[in-house]
Amino acid sequence: MLIAGAMAALTVNQHEIALTFAIWQTPFVLSMFWWLLAAFLVGLFVGLVNAAWVGLKRRVENRRLRQSLEQANAELERLRSVTIEG
């Protein structure tokens, strides 16, 4: 992969461009390769942060559900041990 990236850096169109968003333009110019690499790395970072956040939420929810299950099982055992007087 590193070799493929190096080859792409050497063979890609080397025209330097500045990005324009509506009326704002980046104050510097880079080749298209570097803009695409930066976009890829930002996307990778955002994806990893999102995956970590979702995983954390699931672990917290799992812990809450386990505690609720333990409480329900304890209540069930308590109710099973109660004798019914008739």
C-alpha cells in the first residue's frame, strides 16, 4: 500500500489548486493528490471516532441491561422463596 501511495504521488496530476467553498477559498494551494489524501485521512478519522462512540454507547447500554437483568433475577428468586399462605 505504501508503494502504491508513493507511485500515485509521483504519477498524479501535479497541478496545484486551491479549494473554494461558496465564497471562501483556502489561503494555500496544494496538488490534487494532497487534497485527496487529506480528505481520505479526515474521513478515516471521523469513521474511527464514530465507531468508538457507537461502541461506547453499546457497552454502556449492555452494562445497564445486565444490571436490570440481575435485579429482575434477584426479585424472581425472592418471590420464589416466599411461601403462599392459604
